[in-house]
Amino acid sequence: MFGRRSNDIRSQLKPCSAIGCGGLGMPCAHVDMRNRGCETAWCLRHLKTTKARPLCKVHAEMEAVGAEQIEGDAAVASTLAWMAWAAADDVIAPLNILCTRRGEELIAEPVRRVFHAVTRVRAWEKQWKTVSPVGIGIRVALWIDERNPSEVH
């Protein structure tokens, strides 16, 4: 029986979707409301797991936000999560250097719904910030305004 289960798992393996990775991985377990599955697969180095399910980075981020928060706004939240994932290395590397020089700590907030008081608009936001005992040093944020979901700020 163990040999049979092992063969079942091997039959599910697909090439890893990470750019430049030659490994084999499990497909993302996310299924949307139209019963369509995510077509990516991820090796153990690039895989995220949430509630013991293999997920790609975008769908793991969506589940971290919580399905109850993204009803009706799933496209905006998932687009922002994907863009934040794509930009993360370019944002995190210089912030880590600054944190080391200044003795600060880097915090990455999850994608979440926020209210921008100045513009009086609700938006989805992903932010990274450097903090010290005296407060926030640097804040980098990506956000999508609900009034104009086709623009990323």
C-alpha cells in the first residue's frame, strides 16, 4: 500500500513554476468560486502551505488575509498580493541594508483593507516598514484604491 500511495503522489508532480527552478512540485490546491484550479506547481523550496494544503504564494497570501475579507474584492486583493510578491525582493533587499545600518527591524504587513483618511477612500494595501523603539523609519506601500481598481499606487 505504501508503494501505491507513493506512485499516486509522483503522478501529481509537475515542473515547478518558479522562474529558473528545474525541480518538480505539487500543484497549488486553490480552487476559485467557479471551480477553476490554479495552474501553478511548486517544489518544496518555493511552496507555501496553509492549513496543510500546498499553495502558491499568491493564494497563500489570499488565505492569510481571510476569505471573509475579500468577498467581492478577490480580484483586487489577489492582484495586489501578486504584485507585492513580484516586487518583494526589490523592496526587501535595500530595506534590510538600511535596517542593519540603523539598528532597525523590518516588518512586512499582510495585504489588508485600509481606509485612507486623506483621500477618504477604502483601499487594499501591502506595506513594508522599518521600525525602531522611536517609531517607523521608512514605509514602502503598494495600494489599490477601490474607486479606481485598475491603478496601483
